[in-house]
Amino acid sequence: MLPEPIETEEALDEILTRPRAALIEFIQSIHSPLLLLGAGGKMGPTLAVLAERAAQLAGHPLEIVAASRFSNGSTREWLEQRGIHTLSCDLLDLQSWQHLPDADNIIYLLGQKFGTSQNPALTWAINTLPPAYACERYPASRMAVLSSGSIYSLTPVSKGGAGETEPLFPLGEYANACIARERIFEHFSQQLSTRIVLLRLFYAVELRYGVLVDLAQKVYSGEPVDLTMGYFNWIWQGDANEMILRSLVLAEAPPAPYNLTGKQTQSVRAIALKFGEMFGRRPQFINSEAATALLGNAARIFEHLGEPPTSQETVMRWIAHWIQQGGRLLGKPTHFEVRDGRY
């Protein structure tokens, strides 16, 4: 049963961390500890608590360890209050890896995107050095590694999204650093037989950030909506986190990539018009839809893990109400409209 609407951040976090039966069953196969690397970002905290709640409901004693710099101290406190063991460490520092616990199962969330234009060297360092450290520290573990759909080229909208066998010719330093991250993991998997699954994520969404929030804000405030990047994919963050955890069963050596996103190509114009109806406001548009967009086809992962269950209509209603009531936003726009790879 999903609420309608979501009124508070506490209620939002409860929904984001509410496990389904498939995860409760799966989590019983995970031995302690489950280690989350780079867990202090937008997805890591709710992913950690989702795993903890699934283990509790399964009656399965499982320690969840979240490792990150935790530059935001409130995030670490939020996790500790919910039974997550946290470790503050800089995963760019090779010495830090000596202090991490042994673990058979690892969720790798570390990466950098925004700020690349100002400091590309740091983006390359963060996206390539820790992957090597992780594989050398945990050669016999299973790893679910978060990657990015940005590694694909813009594809014709009529194609329905890039598949995992699509040639990789990305734009920009960030996307190329993401390919480098995948290649580092692939190299060590080949050398050490480390079991890895690579998850190419297209736009996780909740009520405080995400491409749907970006569009809803523009419509609500009367800002023009640029239609040039006229189509996109997205997935509810709770569904994405559940699939990340369950994807450990897909880990193999050498690793296979899987696109992780929703099941439909979404139209920027159509989404903006729908938000306009919800807000009682007429969206303002500029430019027109290009024939290409950054899109992914996630049929492959659906065959193994099923389709994400949270509907577009539900999430849009939640977001519209959240914005109308002045709910807190993270202030981190996705810049999904970027077509030259510069972040």
C-alpha cells in the first residue's frame, strides 16, 4: 500500500527503504557484513537502510557497513540511528583500504560527475583509482558496481534506447572516466576472477531530486523547458536500490553490464504538460526535440530481476504535491538536458 500523498521526509524515507518480498527473500543469502563503498551520496543512505530493513523482516542477522568520507555529518548520524555501522574514510587514500572489514558482498557506489569541467583530473582519479584498490582488496568477493548510462552516445529516439552491446563513443570527460572505471573493474576481474556486475544507471528519482523534479520545478516556477533533449529514462530510487542489491546474483567474471532504468522512454514535453495540468499552469517551451537522446534499454535486467513496480503516475503525483507544499529539495539538478557531456 503506497501513501497518497507523501507529506514529510520521514514518510518519504520510509517508502524509499520499504523492502518488497523479493528482496526479503534474497537478503537471507548474504553473509555479514554487507559492505557499501561510497555510501554517503544521494542513493547510498537509503540503500543501506533498505538492506537493513529487509534483513530484519527476514529474521536474518546481517551487519550493514557503510564506508564514505561522510562530508555531511548528518548523513552519518541518520545511518547510525537506523542500525547501520559507518566508517569514515577517504577511498582515494590507499591506506584507508587496510581498515575496511573483510566482506563477501560489496555494493560499489563511489564516483564523481559534477565539477568535472572545473577539475577533470579529480574526476578521473575518483573514477579509476578506487576501483583498482577495491579489486585488489576484495578479489574473492562479489561486487555490484554502479556505473552510468552516460557512457553511451546519443541514440535515435526511434530506436528505443541503447542496449548493452552498443559501441561506446561517449561525449565529455565524465563519460570517458566512467568507461575507464568499467574497464578497470573488467581488467581486474579478468586477472583475479573477481565476480562483478556493472549497472549503467539512467536517472534515479525521488522527491528531493531527479529529472522529474527538475521538470516539475520549471513548470511550477514558469521557467522555460528546453525540449532539445526531448526524451529520457528514469527509475524510482527505491526500485533502483532494490535492484542494485539483488543484482549481486548477476555478478560474474568477466563482468557483464546491465542498463538500470525504467521500462519506457519518456517525453519531456508530455511530462511537462502533465505537471502543468497538476499545477494548473501552462508550461513554457523553448527549442524543439532533437532526433537523438541519451536513452537506455533495460530489458536485459528485467529478464532477471523483473520490472520496477512503482508507476510513473504515482511518482508524478508525489512530486507535484511535494513541490506545491514546499518540500525540501537537495538543490542538485541533474542537467539531463546536457548534450555535449560537459558537467
